[in-house]
Amino acid sequence: MNLRGERRVSSTAGSVVRCLVFAGVCACLLPMAGCPYYAAPPGTVVMTPASYDRSFAAAAGAMRDEGLTITVQDPGTGTIAGTLDGATVTANVHQQSDGSVVVQFNTADARDPTLIHRVVSSYDRRMGR
């Protein structure tokens, strides 16, 4: 007892309470230690979705790579048109509601049947595919 007449809690009871609190905290944190983190394996290339501007520039560049003269290049409508030896190739670039970008190449008169395939291959190279 102290001078006021109060009983003092023994030091062993206080240490037991501290041990129980510590054990409870550890028990609450223990399940979190089993949460795995899945990272990409080393050497994996994580592709981010292509931006509209990058896709538009790659489509125009691919057409120039294959020797087409660009006659229309309108980023607002997503239209690119070019000619080569009387053949016309058009590219339409559209951004979808989910943020992905669709690029479509068309040709009006295919005097060179490999032209459209060369343009698409050049576009894929420019996009890193």
C-alpha cells in the first residue's frame, strides 16, 4: 500500500498484461506476412497501351517509310492518306471508350498487292511489335 491507502498492482501483473497485448498485436499482424507480391519475372517486357498520338505518328511514319506521299494528315479526325504510283492507302486511327487505340489501313486500288502488307509491317516495327 502507498501513502494514500491504495493498493499497488504488482509488477508481475503489469508485465503479464503487456505480454498479452504484445501477443495480440503479433497475432493480428501474422496473417499479413502471408500475403504474396507477384512481380513480373526478370526479362519480361511490360507493355503499356499505345497512346493515340504515338499510334497516329507511327501510322504516318510507316506510310512514309514505304515511299507514299502523304496527301492528308488530320489528327483531329484520325485520317491519313497517301499515294504511291497511283495507289491510295488510307489509315484511320480511332481511340475507343476504354482508352485503347485502333488503327486500320485500307487501299483503294492495289496495283502492288504487297504495299499494304509492307505498310502494316512498318507500322508494327515503329510500335515495337
